[in-house]
Amino acid sequence: MIRTIVGSDMEVRIKSYDMRETVQEILMLLPAILLLALFIITPFVMSIPLSFTNEKLLPSPVPAKTIGLRNYLQILTDKEFWKALRNVFLFTIMVLPVQCGFALLIAFFLNRQKILKSPLRAIYFLPFVTPMVIVTVIWASIYQYPTGILNALFTAVFRSFTPINWLGETRTALTAIVFLSAWQAYGFQMVVYLAGLQDIPEELYEAASVDGASGWRKFWNVTWPGLTNTNILVITVTTIQALKLFTQVNILTHGGPLGATNTLVHYTYEAGFIAQKIGYASASSILMFLLVLGVVLLQRFFLRRSED
């Protein structure tokens, strides 16, 4: 009887402790949840009814009216929208292997360091915590035509090299932004890959060494399979970041030359803040949200399927 009472008392205490922990966690998350609700969820919900109107950004003497699906139909028949969609997909396809590959290479290097791992990790992570505006201005000087650092470097190595207007030609502008973006953002993927590498048991590498596996075989048979879940996270996050490309384009090219670097976010920005068609921009943002959601869900489906 005493044991039953003691056991019940302990169970009540454990439940009470669990409840306090849960409440504490909720209170710690509450500021972030409120900020997300205020600055992300609320504006998005408000944009849904706006997308069915011809609302202007600034007050107009002519009251806004409901126009149904006209904004959506106009967007879907606009050549500039499809060009922006093509550009953002090209950017995503190009930046994924460059950014993730470079991040994995640096993470692999850091994982083998014994003494300088922490300071080196901080140094390699520095571009990610540097504001994109600052990084973009720095890279603008690198790409400057004709006397930028990159043109000067190629001219010094190849005497017959003709300076290239990296941001002013349709064949090079998007690629230039790809390398800028990959360099600035690879730090996040590097840290995630480093954590994934450290979670792979060392015994697997020792067993592979006993079997006489080379370094390349260890990578394909031990490291790469061990990073499956890490790859899913990294590829998903990188894809979302790539699809919302804006700052670099807005500062460097304004969508040019000839729309070669225009993106969906920049297209929406121009509609809402330049043309002041806030209803049209709301419809564009909703289409972009649905597109990003669909791409991420498809990506996760195929990645999970390949894992199985």
C-alpha cells in the first residue's frame, strides 16, 4: 500500500515537472512566434484578399474594387513573369551544386582539423553573418568593368584576355550572381555538414580501413550515406533561399540586362513598389509562395524516396 502511494506521488511529481518544462518552452518560444505572426503570417494572410482587387499602394481618389482572378490571369500571360521564373530556376540549378559542394568540401577539411577547428570555423562562417548588402557591394567592385579585380586578375594571367562586363552581359550576369550568392551563404551549409560529419561513427571508417578501402571508397560508402538526412536539410534550405533571390539582383543589375537576372521576388517588388499595383503584387507573391511550396514538397518527396 505504501509503495502504491509513493509510486503515485512520484508519478504526479514527474507530470508536474513535465508540465512546467512545457510551459517554460512555450514562454521561451513566444517572442519568436509573435514576431513571425506579426511580420510574416499576418501580411501574407492580408495579401490574399488584396490579390483579388486593383488596390494601389498609395491612396487613390478612385476606390479599389474587386476584379476576381484578373491579376492572376494577367501575371500568367506576362512574358516577364515567365522569364523571371526561368531565371530563378536556372539560378537554383546552378547555385545548388556550387554552394553545397563548396560547403561540404570546407566541412570535410574542418572535420579533419584537430587544433585550429574552432578559429577556422569562425573564419569560414564569417561571410554568412556579413549582411548581403555589404557582400554585394564588395563583389560589385570585383566584377567592375573594365578595371575590376576579376578582370585585372585574368588580364595579369592571360595577356590576350579582353575585359568582360560580368554584370552587363546576358551570358555572364546570372552566373556572376551565382558565385556571389554561393560564397556569401555557404557558411550555413558548412556548419550543418560539419555536424553531420561528426555524427558518423568513427568505427565505420575503421572497418572500411580494415577492408582496405581507399579514401574515395570511404567517402562513397561511409560518408555520403551517413549524410543522407543532412543532405535533405541542406538541399531544402538552399532551394528556398535560391528561389527568393532578390537583394543581389536589386543592387547589381535591377533585373537586367534585358531581364536576364530578373527574379520572381524582384518582379513582385517592381509591381508593388515601382508600379504601385499592390493588388497585382499580392497575387504575384501568392503564386510565388505556392511555387516554392510545391518545389520543396516535390524535392522532399524524391529525396525521401531515394533514401528508402
